[in-house]
Amino acid sequence: MSTNNSVLSAAILAPDILLPTKGHDMQKWATIACDQFTSNPGYWEKVEKFVSDSQSTYNLMLPEIYLEGGDEDARINKINNTMKEYLEGNVFTEYKDSFIYVERTVPSGVRRGLIAAIDLEQYDYAPGSTTLIRASEATVTSRIPPRVKIRKGAPLEMPHILILINDPDKTVIEPLADICAKKAPVYDFDLMLGGGHVRSFVINNDNEKAAIVDSLVSLKNSDAGENPLLFAVGDGNHSLASAKCHYEDLKKAGLADSDSPARYALVEIENIFDYAIIFEPIHRVLFNVNCDDFIDFCNDMCASANDGNHFEIPYVAGSTNKGVLCLPKSLHTLAVGALQQLMDKYMLSHKDVRIDYIHEAETVESLGSSEGNMGFFLPAMDKYDFFPTIVKNGSLPRKTFSMGESTEKRYYIECRKI
């Protein structure tokens, strides 16, 4: 099967991938995803100091902690100019029509993935969509425009999007380890600031690429449903939604045809049944909130729904206040869904209250212990419920789960021209 046919049959393409030429300091090149450490400016200050004046993906991205800093346009212009400089300055080696097999060492083991381009024509982030590629969580449309703005003028994209497949028999990703065993890695290095280790191998042999596509087609065909779900977004929902919106904008303006690079998005595909993939909870912190007022609000909203079956959600509020918030299970099938519903309603009438989504329990404890804040500790989702829940309910509540701690997120390494 050709890679052209692969787009129609499996929504996947072996793209032209850009990597730094040999000799680059890869530890300084690779930077963690922009949506991490959004309440920890100290982390990004360490990144900036470590990178210094080296060529780095840090110079090609906008950490979301700076999205509302007032200098957003200047930062974006600088990013776009740096991308052009890198493209014109022989920074990259191009691997044409290639997949890349990745092994990422994290505390839970070695996580395996495949870098590929997916077809945005076969992706829809709307709840209840029946496309081959779907969002896993409810998409906050207000979060899309800033990301589209960044992508709009960018000549390059870098993937931090992780796409999951439902492959219990390990037929797609896992066999690539044997295929690549005799290959030389294209990169092999320790990631900065505790990110673990990563190495990768280029797959550009036509037979090897065809075998990957065929295994995905077989996986798709094994789905007994009328509308099979082959790919579900594990990380980077809003980034992929932004790529989709940008592509649709180009189509409306007559600037993108079926062969446009903007039709695709570079991602890493992983098997949800990989032993090293651990679903971690994403906790919540409310800022500028009156603890007693929020608890009273929750109790009032839940009074008529309380049938004795409830979720217990521990919280910390200020330096001395710790407790457990009990929410009826009739609100939602997941504790995170029940809490998020109430937070959303509360913030509609309390405009000064702000929410952040935190991966580390220690950070929740620290932030929640500050006066005027509340931190909520949520349970992890069972990953075996992931695909069935999306098929049944359309999507999960936003920020339901995380695939590992912040330092285990994808680092920007590969690039693609868009």
C-alpha cells in the first residue's frame, strides 16, 4: 500500500521530517511541551538559562505561561523569524517520506511511539463526532484562537500531540522495536531538566512503511462499530483543534487544496496498552476564591441531587483548612466531571476566580495552601475505560487525565514545514 493510499485508508502519512543536523547539542535543542508548567515561571527561567544562545526549539515555541503577558505579538513575530532563520541557515536535515520510531525512557519504563502526520480531513473535535480521529476531551473553543494565531504565520510545526490507538495485541507500534534493532539511531540523548532519555530511528523503507499502514488498517477493521475510532487524542487536544481550524480557514480562503501541508498535523502515535503509559490525574487549583462561599455553592447546587452515592474529593484551602468535598455521582460518571461542572458554573458569577490544571500533587498542595486559593486532588482514570467512554459519551470532561507527570510530556524535537 502506498503512503498516498494510506491517507484514505488509515488517515496517516509518512511526512518530510526535519531534524537538527549532526553535531547539534540535542539536550539544548529539545524543549518540553508549551502547555506544561503554566503556574511555574521558575521552570521556564531554568530552560532559558540552560539553552542560553544555543539553537533550540525553545526559540520556536511560546510557553503558555506567557500567553497573557502583554507581549504576545512580539514573541510570535520573533518565533516566526527564528523559524525562517533556522530553515535558511542549514540547521536541519530533511528525512523525506519518513516515519520515526521513538523510545522514551520515563520512570514507568520505555514508552514507544511513531512520529507521523495525520489527516485533518478525518478529524473532528466536536463532541459526538464519528470521524476516524477524535478528541478525547471537551474542547474549550476560547483556547483555540491564540493557538491558531501562533500557527497562522509559522513556517514550521513541532509535535507535542500524543495520539492513542486501542491495540491490546500490540500489532502496530511494538513490532517496530525489532525492525529498528539493526538501525543506527538518528538521535539518542538525555532530555533537559529531568525529562528522562529519548532515542529514535528513521523508517523510510517502502515495505516497512507499508507494513505500518497495513497494521493500522487491520486495527481499524477490527472495530465492530459502524464508525470505527482509530485515533484518539491523548495529549494536545487544543493544539490539534487549532491545526484543524487553521486548515479550515485556509480552505475557506481558497489557500489550501487536498495536497496542502496544512491538511496534516505532525503527531506521535502511542498504544494505550503500552506498559509504560500510566494515566495520572489532573488536579484543580482555584485562585482568588472564598473557600466557604465555594463549598456553600456546591452544597446548594447538589442538595436536590444528593442520593447518598457520592465522590469524595480532598481539598486544601489556605494554610490551615483541609477537608473533603462530597459530590453526588448523579452529576457525572467521573469525579472530575462533577467537580468541573460546578467550577464552571461558579466562575460564571465569580469573574475574579481563576482555575489552573496541575499535574503534581505537591504543586497543588503548595498553591492551594496560599491564602485565597483552593487545591483539589482528583483520582486517576482507568485507561481501559478510555476508548469506550469516548465512543459512548462523545468525549471526556476537559483535563480528565494526563499521561504521566509534567516532565514525562513530549519534548519538541522533530519539525515539519507547513
